[in-house]
Amino acid sequence: MVLKYIEHPEIKTVEIHIDGKVTHEEFDSVIIDVGEFIQNFKTIKLLERVETFKVGMDMSMMWEGMKFDLKNIRHISHCAVVSDIGWLSPLSKAAGAFVSTKLRTFSMDEIDAARAWLKDPDSAG
């Protein structure tokens, strides 16, 4: 499994870890889980940890992901993107300019700082 989903209900936060090429089954499962988490809490925070991302995600998954994002972005107050993939940080920052979600990028060695920011975004760096 290259896609891992972790819930932290006590701080209304979801972590999604990606390491490789995501399958349809993994993608569909995570979309359902995040949707249910949003239904339970109305507004959540999201940590996306991307260790490796293998190109090859099928376009239908990209389309489904974009539809999910457009429908649910207003329910995500904060998003931390954690990765050492060079192109991901500028892309995330550019996308963040168009949404109301507070978005920050972190390197892999800053994962604890990302979690601290999501836990208490007003006091953590």
C-alpha cells in the first residue's frame, strides 16, 4: 500500500501519506474516509505527506480528486504539505493562492513542525 490514511479526531485532523503510485482502490477508499471525516466534524485540517509520487495516476482519478477538492475545500481550514519533492512546494503554494484554506509547505524533516502547526496554527511558527 502506497497510500496511508490516519485520523486524529481529537484535533480534527487527517493525515494522508503517499509513497509511490496510487491505485484506484486506495484513492477511492481515502476519498470516502475523508468525506466521512468532514461529515463528522464539518471543518477539518489536513496533512499531506508525499515521500515519492510515481507518475501514472490515471486521469479519471485526477478528475475525481479535483471534483472532491472543489466540493470540500471550504471544509478544510488548514493544509500542511510535507515533502522533499522539489516541484511540489511551489505547486502547492500556487494552488494555495486561490483557496481560503491556510496552506503551508514543510520539508520531510519538518513533519513534527507541520503537525504542531495543524494542532495549534496560531502559535506554531
